[in-house]
Amino acid sequence: MNTNILITGVGGQGIVLCSKLIAQTAMKKSIPVMSAETIGMAQKGGSVQSYLRLGEGAYAAMFPKGTADLLLSFEPGEAVRMLPFLKPGGTAVVNTHAIMPTTASLSESAYSGQEMTEYLKKAVRNLVLVDGDSACRKLGSPRALNMVLLGAALQSGALPFTVEEVDGVMRANVRESFWELNSQALRYCK
């Protein structure tokens, strides 16, 4: 049985580290894992996606639409854009803070993300909305967003790991000066 995970957002939000921690936690538990990132214009605030497949029998990291068990989105517009990948009954964990896409800023369009969040509330049965801005303010760093969202995904039960297992892998992959912040962020949504 495979678990398909799609992580999406914009460049600079920590998506690749989040993906790496999921993959390494799976490997530590002897769960086969495949991953692929599409980062394109990430450095310019563009879209970033990370595909992960956990479990036996996966022959490619990317998977077809309608098969993601978990959509972990760092930005509500990206969640709506990638929603066709979520399977019926799948879980979406979404940051409610919108980041204006480059195309909207160039055209001077209004973009708040509220419309996207309202759409998601109607379209996704298993939806976890996280106020990432508020969490990062309380934790004292905008760099905590990826761990807050990863922690929310763990709490939702959509991942086959515990917070403690991911915390241990995190400590092996980030500088010690970030351990305490990331540990608190992983546990923020309890």
C-alpha cells in the first residue's frame, strides 16, 4: 500500500526541507520512499512542488491526479491549483496565509487568499487549515512555517510517523541552533 504525498507552495517556504524530512523518516523506518521536486522559478517566488511516494511497489515518485493521500500546501492558491491531485477522502493541510503570485503582482490584481480558503472548505472533506502567520509570530520566526505545517500533517494522521520520529530526523538534518524552534513548531498544532 502506497501513501502519495504532494507538498506545494512558493519558493523560500521550506518545502524541500519538509520533503527531505518526510523521506528520511520513512527510510529510518524502513519504508521505501521515492521523491521528486519541481522547483522551476522557486527563487523568484514561483511554484514549488514535491512529490513523495511511501511504500512498496512504487516505480516513480510522481503520481497521477486523484491519487494523493495528503496535499500539504504552504499557500492557499497553490492548494487550489494542485487540488486535482488529492484523492476523494484524502487530507489537505493548508496554510491560510496567501502569498501573492508574481503574475498577480505584475498585473496589480488583488489577492488575499480568502476566496481560495473558502473554496477549499467546500471542496475538501478532510481539511486542516493552519494560520501559519500567527504560528510563526508566536514561535518568533517565519522560518518555522514548514515545521508547523509538517506537525499539523502528523497530527492529522495522514503520515505514518510520530512527531518524535520526525523530530529525531530533523535534529540530524538541521543546525543545532534551530532544534528548539523546530521542535516547538512540530508540536504547535497539538
